[in-house]
Amino acid sequence: MKIPFKYYLHDDYTTSERLETILGQLPASTFKDFTEEEDEALYERVRTQGNPFYEVTLECILDTDTGEVILVSAKL
């Protein structure tokens, strides 16, 4: 049987931690030519967006025959 359910994730990262996590996954060349002012401006833009990952809602389906969980969608 396949049963839909919701699962909630909560992220309490600081802006610095969030930015470090996101930017750490980008190619090193992406920001290599950024000036200090551009770095600070990016930090400010991210900071002013609040905490978009504080509560993420995952819409899932549990297959009771296999135990598999299928992710259907994620909402911020």
C-alpha cells in the first residue's frame, strides 16, 4: 500500500552558516573575482531573506510493501 504523508525539517543555521553551505557547493571560479564589497553585498542580500529553510515541508509517499519513501515535493 502507498500512503501519503508530510514530513517537516527545521534548519537553524545562521546566515553565515547557510551561505557557507550553499557557496561551498559552487565551483571555486564562481566568486574568485568578487571584491570584498561584492562579498559583503551578497551576504546582506542573503541575510535580508530571513531563514528560508527554517521549516521545509516534504510531501512524501510511504510504500508499506517495501518501506521505500518517495519524495513528491518540497515547499519552503
